[in-house]
Amino acid sequence: MPFCPSSVLHKQLRSLLCACLYALKTNKNPALVTQLISCPFLTTPKINMDHILLADDDTELCVLLTEYLEAENFQVHSVHDGEAAIKQVLKQHFDVMILDVMMPRLNGLEVLKRLQNEVLTLPILMLTARGDDIDRILGLEMGADDYLPKPCNPRELVARLRAILRRTQQQPNMANNPVTSIIGDLKLDRSNRTVTINQDVINLTSTEFNVLNSLIKYAGQVVNKETLTEESLLRKLTHYDRSIDMHLSKIRKKLGPHADGSPRIKTIRGTGYLYALLDES
């Protein structure tokens, strides 16, 4: 018997049983109808689906992406302008947002800025025009978690979404990491994903927290970009991928220097980054 994926087999069995049910109904056999109705193959199994907000003014693309994402067990809600995107985010819970840069009323970068002012922790994947580095860099600097150029491969989109969800929903591994790391005036709490400096809360995006967490794990040591990308973005570093650089640029601004004015985060040219201990700065 040839291999048949369980999802395909489930659909085939449903179709077969539905046909049998129809035949039995027309033959007025209530006993067998009742037995078939109770068959588990006639009900769709309950799956905990992540809820995606798709914000793009290209309605045809939204339809195609929605069909693809729903087939991958995502629940999708679409809006087609920036103002509608903000209203929907404030009204309803979403696990991740796909945000196009070029939209009417408010563009994607303006949406990012508004949501940042709301201090929301919603992970955001930006869709940018292919080769448009300015929008991509601005998006990452303003708090986007990841980006893809348009037109994008739906399989890569799903892979990026799942990577974002894994890193935003993952629980800290207490066996390998203590709940709290304190380095000088900085305190990083993995249980509630907060960072404070001298007890002042530093507002980081989920991805920024993950990048800083990776640096703090190796405080005083150089961490290469490959390791930072794999640990904090949960994917391989690719050519011309400057996501880590953009996130660290934003983190630097938010943390500021050490009390003596020396940099907290150093760039080691051609190698990676280092969270400097005060006496090593």
C-alpha cells in the first residue's frame, strides 16, 4: 500500500463516511446513521492554532496566503490598511503579525511606530519590496522581529513564522540557565522576560530580549553572528543577513553605556559581538 499522509487519509475517510451517511439517510436507517455520526473521522480534530494577523493591501495575495497558512494549521485574520491593523491588534489577541510596508492610510513603518508606543509584545514579521534595504533596516530598528522580501516563498514564510513563535513562546531552560543574570547594574530575568538597569525597566521586543539573552550567557566572551542568529532567531545566518546587526544597534541605544561611559556591547570586527564586563571595557 503506498504511503499516505495522515491528513490526506483523514480527508479521504471523511469523504467516504459522508457518502455512506448520505446513502443511509436516504434509506431511512436511523440506527446506522447515529453510529456513523459518532465516528471520530466525521469530526475535525481540535488543534491549538496560532492566530496570525495579516496586514497587506494586496487582497489577492491575502487570499492566497490565507489558504496556504490555514492549510499549515494557522488561523488567519486579514486587514488591508494600517489603521485597520492597529485597531485589530488593540481589539484582539494575535500570536504574530505579518505586516506589509506599503499600505494605505498608515504604512507598515508607521504601524510599527504606533504599536511600539503602545508597548505591545506582539511579534512582527515585515514584508518589504525586494532589494529595498532602507525599509528593511528601518523596520528592524523600529522593533520588527524579522523580515522577508516580496514576493516571498510561502514555505519560507511558514518557516520564519514558526521560528518567531518558537522563540517568543519558549520557556527558559532552568537546567542550563539561571532564572536571573545580574551583571553590574543590569538584571535580566528569564522567567518574566524583563531587563532592568538600576531597577529601571528597559522595554525590549521579544527578539531583542533573545539576542541580549544570548550575549549575556557569554558575557565577557566574543559571540559570533552565526551563534547569535541560531540561538536568538532560531535559523541559520545567510549572506547579506543583517538582522542581528540591526537588533543589536537598537539594543545598544536602549541599554546605553556602562556607568563610566564605556560601551556595554562591543563590535569585534569580522568576528561578532561581546557584552563587556565593566572591568574589561
